Amino acid sequence: MNAKEIFMNQAIELASEGVLKNYGGPFGAIVVKDGKIVGRGQNKVTSTNDPTAHAEVMAIRDACKNLHTFLLTDCDLYTSCEPCPMCFGAIYWAHIKHVYFSATQDTASQFGFNDALIYREVALPIENRQVQFIPLLPEQGVVPFQIWNIKQNRIEY
């Protein structure tokens, strides 16, 4: 068994352990840098009452805490299942280099974890989405961006 398979097995074991311990859904993830695990995560949506507590997000948070950074540029993510749209976004924001996954989104869908609605909704014009997105005070909303734009010591990301 090669290193990538060993890491993937560890992510899958985290997913199974999380189910058995009633943490949440059947998902586990690890972040690896230079051949070492720097972050671990299990889905803890139901045990923490946090809809954002997906395994990938939890692993990214753990890795960032452990590495004292918000960028995981030289890291790889191993996840027991193809990431959902939220985790997909978190992966891109973290600048993760590679994502290895085991089960597909089709497999997840067969077990009740279907993200197809979200993928469809994102592509729709705002006025056609099921959740209403209503602009409010757009003139004031630009102010924080203007402050950011002139800030001399901002940290880019």
C-alpha cells in the first residue's frame, strides 16, 4: 500500500469512527503536508449543531490552527467522499494543492446526501433561487471594501 492509499484509509476510518460515535454524517478528512498529517476532521454537523462542521472544513480548520496560517498552499486533502459545494469553496479559499477523494457525490446521493440542488441554485439568477437573496443598503455595503482598498498594512489572501 502506498502513502496516498494509507492517508485515504485514515480519512475513511475517521468517517466510520464518526458514524459509530454519533458525531454526524459518514465523512472524514485529513490534511497532509510534506508526508505528515497536519489536520484531521470528521463530520460533526449533528453533534455540534453546526451545519458548516463538515469533515473537510474541520480538517482545514485543524490544519490552519496547527500550522498557524490561513493558507494551505503546500498541502493535500484526503477525504472519504467527493466534497460538497461548501467544502469545495473552502478548499479553494485554503489554496490546497491536491484533493484525493474516495466515494463520489453520486454515492453520497444514494445514501441521502444530495448536493444537486445547491449546484443548480448557485447557477441560477438571484431572483430564481429557492432561498430569497434580497439586496439591502448596497451603497453602505461598499464602504468596508473602500476601507480595505486604502488600508496600507492589510494582509492579502
